[in-house]
Amino acid sequence: MILVTGGTGLVGAHLLLHLLQSEDAVRAIYRNEESIKKTKAFFALNNQAKLFLKIEWVKADLIDVPALEVAFKDINYVYHCAALVSFEPKDEKKLRKTNIEGTANIVNLSIAFNIKKLCYVSSIAALGETLAKDKVITETTDWNPELYHGDYAITKYGAEMEVWRGTQEGLDVIIVNPGIIFGRGFGYEGSGAFFQKVKKDFPFYTKGIAGIVGVNDVVNAMCMLMNSEVKNERFALVSDNISYQELINYIADLMGKKHPSIKVSRTSSVLAWKLDNFVSLITRKKRSFTRSLAQASHSKYIYDCSKIKNTISFEFEHYQSFLPLIAEEHLR
């Protein structure tokens, strides 16, 4: 049997559908009944309501070890997709608790229950960076402590360290590092925010480069790697390195909206996140633009994903194939 954590999120829900279509026996953990509704709606969107009923749900939290022990019974393979995604500085403790401690629990139980193989969904945020801004990033680029890293990136990197620790104790693992993941069925969550901004005629753009990938590619890569002899390796998953301006313009064209017309400089971005921080402190409202987001919007790193292409002959889907389907959903 297969265990999926994060089955109520974008990657987890798509993974569950993929596994069930292959007639695998699947168990998924959830935190509350409300979260399951999103996955149920996603299956209905794909006319697979009957398949949804085959999921064996177990209520558990990543930091609730006794509940996780119940979920691990009779499990052979684990896909660890669950994580807290937040760029709010005030969420640092929650990020560390969920992403690092939670992953440590999954690794420890995988060892204790003699799991055959664990797949961990990390992020390109956990890949190394270079001081030279024009260099390409690969799986072997060193993590540079001299550079600024947001709390989310730090905790994803820390979680990977827990997974690598598991390999030292005999656990076979696969780590995937996806870029910004686009997929249907989850509204304006995550990458859906791009479509929301375009709908509202958001006027700003930057010249930074985004590493993006379709969720189906992420799921297919995970399953192919788990079903292969490959182990104890990490793989960057980016189908396209595209400028934010080009990405937003393309989405705007798909949705019949106008292109953003105001270019934002690095200096303006710095002033914007500092102002946003000040307003948040005064009003106690959630941050809308943080230092991490400002930095990412101007980053010009290029991600080289030749490793997975060469290892399992993997071919990525171009963004002009998956973005139109998502735009169509947002236009309904």
C-alpha cells in the first residue's frame, strides 16, 4: 500500500488521482474534514468521483507521531508532499515545526516501518545559489549561507537534511525539487495567484525569471523515479525558465486581459516590502509582499533539469500546453 501526505494539496491531489488510475491501493492523511473537500472537488472536476471513494483517509498531523503510526501500518511506499508554504516572517516557528520536524517524523517512521522507498517533494528554493547571478543552478550547486534565504527556503533545505539522514540509516529515497507548480483544481491558491492578479488587472511586472512546471510533470516524474531503480538522488523539476513579464503577459492573453505596464525596479521592490512590513505591524494584517517574494521577483537564476532527462528519459510539457487549461478553468 502507498501512503500520501499532503493529499489535500495541489501535488498530493493530482498524485492520488494518478495512483488510483493505476489501480494502486492508496492511503492519505488529512488534518480536518474541510480540507478533504478540495480533493473531492478536484476528483469531480476530472469526472473521477468514484475513484475518490477508493482513498483510505487517516486523520493525522505531521507532528502527531501516534496518529502517524496508525497511518504507516501496512505501508510499503511513501510520497511526502505535505508542507507549510508561507513567506510570512511571523510563521517561522510553524514552518520549522511542520517542514523540518514533520519531515523528520516521516523519515523516522519510514525507517521504523521498513518502508521500501520514500519520495520527498522539496522545492527549487532548497537548491543552492551562486554569487554570480548569471550562472545556472543544478542539483549539485552548493547552498550558500552567505546569501539571504527566506524561512520557507531554509525549512525546505532543513527538511532535505532530514531525508538525507534517513539514507544514512538505510532508507531509500528520492527528492524532487519543483519550481513554481501550476495545475488545475485549486483556485487561487499557490500559483493560482498569478491568474487572480491578471483578472484584477494588476499593473506591475518585473524582469526576474521564474522556474515553472506543470503539476502533471511533477507527479509523473515522482512516480517514474519511485518505480525505477534510482535511489538517493535529487532532481530539479522545471519545464521552463521564463521571465515574470512574459509569464504574466501570456496569462493575460489567455484571459483576454491587458498586459501589466509598470516595470518595478529592485529599489522599488525593497521599498515596497519594507512598507508592507510597516503596514502589517500597524494593522496586524497578513503580509502581501515580503523580502523573500521581492527577491524572487528579480532573481535571474536559470535551472538546468538535464539530470532527470538523462536519468529516466523524461520529457517536460511546455507551459503553452498546461497554462491554457488552467486559464480556461479560471474563466468559467
